[in-house]
Amino acid sequence: MKKIGVMTSGGDSPGMNAAIRAVVRCGLYSGLEVYGIESGYAGMIDGRISLLAHSDVSNILSRGGTILRSARSLEFKTDAGQAKAVKNLKEHGIEALIVIGGDGSLTGAKLLQDKYGIKCIGIPGSIDNDLYGTDLSLGVDTALNVITSSIDMINNTASSHGRTFIIEVMGRNCGYLAVVAGIVTGADAVIIPEVPHDINEIGNMFINRYKEGKTRNILILSEGAGKAEDVALQLAECGDFDARITVLGHIQRGGTPTATDRMLGSQMGIAAVEALLEGKSGLMTGFQDNIIVLVDFDEVFSNKVTVNESICRLMKKLI
């Protein structure tokens, strides 16, 4: 193997640049040529592919987002789009790919391997932490730090005015961010997709807190469990709450990557290159029990991620 490609796809996440840097530098150290593919599968189709040098990845560890940029591509879902992408890879002599992204991005990597025989290794990059086979995906730790800081600030003004705040965080079908944020910020209630909730029970609990002299209520809502506006209306039926809504949105993906995400990206990037050099393919790098492992794509996609039971027990006892 002489030439490999690296790309980021789907939603960006802090730590992607650390992974890109590790892939490039480990690849060059191992005698490989490393090509960067801009804007994910869209860039692969358009031929936005260029050779990367050591200097191209200097001073990017502290940057959020991805220097290779990212995009979603409907065209790649078509046979014609895939044919264009594969043609461009072959024209550059790229023999294998390292794909950094979430479930959709890694699904594309699996397709390239299964349908076109291109060796692929995936690196999980998703702040939702919704990929099976890894305890942490790139960006999760940074996102949690951003969420924690935001809620701490909201907590101050909520206490000052005696208000109830509904804070919506990302998570789609996985409530990991909401649960952990709820535990570490001392939230009063958390609503996630995986666990049924009773809004009347939450409303009564908030009323009792005010009667006990508490000066605020903080409810963290995972976006996959409903809309903040609907929850606010439901709470209003339970009592006279001066509820305010804060949707943290895309700030959760921004910010300076934490040391944890920089380290994780570096470890996973090197593991991905080493896997390709050993002739391996169809695998995702994972972080399990504090070590880097390789997980088969079939295992990743055939299992559903749910919030860890031990974390849910913590939530029940602390919130």
C-alpha cells in the first residue's frame, strides 16, 4: 500500500483535526502518501482531492471543526454518484480510506468496501455519542464541557429570578449528552428518548421545590425526546411556571477541543493507519475500557446504542 485518503463527513465534531493530523503524520512516518478529501463524499464526487504534507496539519490541534471541511451528499446515495467518487479515487491511486464521521459517514465507508472493494477504516466523530462499539466518540467531551459551562451560567440567572429553564441539548435518538450534563450540573429533571417521563410528575416536583424555598428549576431536554416549546406548554398546565427556553444548538459543536478529544483523535488516527498497514478493513476504531480497539462495521451497525445503565442509575439517585 502506497497511497491512502482521509476525509471528514457529516456533522463536524471537535477532535476531528487531531485525527486528521495523526493520520497524516503517521502515514508519512510509515512511508505512505496521504491525500485529503475535502467536504466528505461531495468532495470525493467532485474530485476535490489533494496530497497532504507534514506542514498542512501543523497547528491544528487546538482548532474546532475540520480543516478538510464537511458536507452531506445526496448524490453519493446514487449509483452514478458512487461511480464518480470511485473513479476519482482510482485516478489519484488511492488504495484505502480513513473516514471520520458519524453513522451516515461510516455507512458510506462500508458501502465503498462492500460494493467497490475499497479498504476502509472508520473513526467515530459524533457529539451525540450514538455509535455502537465505543465508549466515546470524537467531540463528546468538548460538547459536554460547552454544555456544562452554558448551564452553569443559565443557573445563575435562573436562581436570581426564580425561574424555570428548559435547556435543549443535541442528541437525536441518544440521551447521553442530556443525562451526563444533568448529573454534572445538578439539574432538577432530565428528559431523554430512552426513558419514559411523566410531565405532571415533573411539574409537581418543581412546584414542591418552590414551596421548599428553592429559587430555580433546571430541566434538560434531549432534542430527540421532544420540542422545548411543547414541554413548556405542558409544564404551564401543571402550574404557574415562568419557564424560559434555551436551545444550545450548534454551539455544542464548537469550541476548543479538550485534551481528551485531542488525545482520542490522535490515538484513533494512528490506530486507523496501522490497521490499514496490517491489511485490515471494514473496521471502526473504538474506545473501550480506556484502550483503543477495532470494531467490525457489521457489529457497529447491527447494534443500537442506549444510555449506559449505570449512568441512568446515577441520574435517578442524584436528580
